[in-house]
Amino acid sequence: MRFRTADGVVIEGATFEDIANVLWQQVMVPEPSLHDWMVENAKRAEMWDGTKLPVSSVEDHIRAMIAARHLVELSD
């Protein structure tokens, strides 16, 4: 899977967790947990455009980012 973020960064991964890990590693230093990244990302999304992103699972979180067009899947 390949996605483009809202700021134009292209990321690739085989699973939603791979995609989340790439996003997490781009913004979080020092490294908190993936759950901590989802919580912070959800806060940023709500402040940015009012989008509420779930933090219950990585798959739900990434799917919500796609639905909100924060991530756009790119065709091969």
C-alpha cells in the first residue's frame, strides 16, 4: 500500500500497522508507544480540521485517517 499524507509525504507499507509505524517514526522523538502517537495524532487532527480519530486500534485509526483524507491511497 502507498499513501500520500496531507503534507505531501509518500509512505509505503504492507499493513496498516506498517503505515502507522512510518508516520509515528516521522514525528515522535523520543519514541513513545504507538498508542501514544495515535493519541497525539488524534489531538492534532481534531485541532486541525475537527476530525475525530479513534485510538482503539491502529487499523481503525489509519482507516479514519483515510476516510478524512489525511492519508490518500496511491495507485501503483
